Amino acid sequence: MQRNLPLRRIRDRSYKTYRARVQSEKRLKAIGNWWNAAQVALGSALLAVSIVFLKGDSALLPGGDVSLAVLSVLSLVVSIVISNLSYAARAQDMFRSYREIQALSVEAERWLDTKVFVPKRDLDQISRQYQVLLDTSANHTTLDYLRAEADGTLFSLPAPAAAASLIPYVTPTILISGSVAMVVFVVVKFIEAGIG
């Protein structure tokens, strides 16, 4: 039984990598969705401010021309950031990576279940295959690993790790909140002025 110890290590290591990469894919998808929501909210706020100016009543929104310019630049920056970060593509790559690593882990399990002795050349082959899979994909973060070890729940992470895992959501949340506030402000101004 001890002869298969190297294969057990590969199986265990690849399974942990698989679980961490599942968390990474989930994280990338979630952050991408938040940034997309921020872009939609910002575009909506930009539209709301633009409607005020199309109505021709700039008195409804003093300094609105500056707000419109700032929102336009911010909207452009957010669009550039979102497209350059490629969250959807990175999540898809991570999905492919974890599926390949999962297949390797399952293969190692199958070998352990069916073979009393695994020849060194087979061990070397599966080890090389694991290394190739690691080398040909982006790595997961330490937080992805910790989250996988905590069964994917934020609340079972240590407080500093849980707080750190929320950081990527701060900027899109601020943009969404600010955009919603801008839309509400413009709607309230419309109502107060009796326009509609």
C-alpha cells in the first residue's frame, strides 16, 4: 500500500487544486457580474442626466454639465477596465483548467482503486501531466484556496481573509450606489419641477 504513496500525493494535491480553482472560477464570474452591473448602473445614470439636458432645463440640475462630463469619462473608464480585465474569459479558462485537473484527480483515484502497484513511469507521466496543467493556466489565489478549504463559504474563513475577499467588490459597489443615487436625485428633481 505504501508503494502508491506518490500517487496518493498527486491525487490529494490535484483534488485540492481542483477545489481551489472552482472557487477561483466562481470569484471571477461574480466580480465580472458586479462590474457589468456597475457599467449598466453608470450608463443609466448617464442617461438620466442626459435626459435632463435634452429637456432643456439645466436649472433642474445645477452643475449638471460637469456631472455629465464626469459620468461620461467614468463610464468610458469603467468600460475599458471591464473589457481589459476579461472576467468572463478568465472564468471560462479557469473552468477549463479545473475540469482538466478534476479529470486527472479522478484518474489517480481510479488507479489507486484498481492497481496494487503503479509503475514509476506511470507515476512520472501523471506527475508531468499535472505540472503541464498547472503551467498552462492561471493560478488561483490564496483566498480561493482558503475558501475551498472552508467548503466555499465566506463565513467559515478567518475574519481577515473574509474581509480581503470582499475588496474586489468595493469599487463596483460604490459605482452602483453612486449611479443609483444620481438616478434617484434626477427623478426627484423631475418630480419637484413637475416635469414628466
